[in-house]
Amino acid sequence: MGAWFTAPAILTWYATLTKPVFNPPNWIFGPVWTTLYAMMGIAAYRIWRIGVEKSAARNAIVLFFIHMLFNAIWSPIFFGAHNIPLAFADISLMWITLIFVIFRFAVWDRLSAYLLLPYLAWVSFASVLNYNLWLLNP
């Protein structure tokens, strides 16, 4: 879904934004997100297999899907609506819920929690990038 909003905006609206010096090249986002989504899927699957019939594990999966809702709406907000401040609010909620997901997953399977750490690092970086884009493009 994100690519549907992202691809048309990269060469148009996004290209016109003033970017911070640490803005990565556009080509890096595809491979990074592909890798991160694979790791997130494996982590969620491991928790699902371990104990979806147990309420605490099921709650961890529900929280994961709530988190993924914030993940899914970021691109339509940022690239579709061109709303950088609202996208920053969304990515902030994404970061907060991800912290909770990691701790909940760690209770059931440390490997699942570890698989989410690169994603946490990327969302942290993306949050800083989003904030700086907001500052540079009021």
C-alpha cells in the first residue's frame, strides 16, 4: 500500500523538499523496507505459533497489528497527503507502540524481540528524518 502513495511522489513532491544532509538516497528505502518487513513477519509468526491461544500472546499479536496500522498509514499521510507534521505524529506513535511490541514479544520469544531491533533503529532514524523534513519545509 505504501508504494502506491510513495512511488508517484518521489520524483514530484518529495523531490522538491529541502532535505537534511543525512537524508539517504532514494534507492536505499526499498531494500531496507523489504528486509525489515521480512524480519517483522518472522517475528510475528514466531509469537503466533508459540501461543496465540494464550491471551497474553494474543494481546502481543493484537498490539503488533495496531502498530502495523500506524506503519501502514504513514505513507498515505506523508507522500499522499503531503502532511509532514501529521506523519511525524504517526511515526511517533509507531515508535512508541513498537517499543511495547518488542517488550511483549520478548516475554514469549527473545529472538522475535531481537528481530525487531533493526526495525526499531530504522523507525528511530526515520523519525529524526521526518522531524527534520518538517523543520526544513514548514
